Amino acid sequence: MLFLPFIATPVFMTVYTRSLEWLRTHMLACPSRRWLHLQCPGCGSQRSLLALLSGNIAESVQLYPALIPFLLVLLYTLLHLVFRFRQGALIIKYSQFAVAIIITVSYIYKAINHQIAA
């Protein structure tokens, strides 16, 4: 609980807001999009992360539906490394498979709706 008052300070909010602005202006360019003029299955993940960090959950899911499940799997994996859950490795394996399915389905959806051409 000692961390919560720090988050509410104006200094933290200023640093957080400036960090988000810096991330927006320094996003990495996708080589597939740059040279082939086609989006890769990972395109949109940076914008989705910025939307999520800004608090726009619906926009984040719309931009890249697999981001939140991916972050949850990542968090669970880190917790598994610390606490060694009994069925942790199996859960991680199936969760990664589920995230891969979400990525594939959303990419196919973009391809069908002609949204992958940059």
C-alpha cells in the first residue's frame, strides 16, 4: 500500500504522460510494412500497448486483440518462475497456443476485410 500514494502524485503523472508521448514519437517501424507494404501478424501491437497504457482498453483490443492475453500469459509465466505452480508449464503451453490462435484469427480477419495492405 506504500506504492499507491506515489502513483497519485502529480510528478508521477507528469513523468508517465511524458513517457507515453515519448513512446508515441519513437515507435519502431515494421520491416514488413515498410518494404513489402503488408502488415505482419504483429502489426498494431505497439499502438495497442500505448492505447492500453493510456487506459483505452476497447481501442487496445480493436488494434491488436492478442495483446491483453499475451500480457496475461507473460505475467503468469513470471509468477510461475517464482512460485513453481504445479501445472504451470502445461497452463503456459496451452495459453501460448490460445494467444497464437487469436493472432492467427485476427490476421485472417484483417486479410479477408482487406486491411493488411499498408
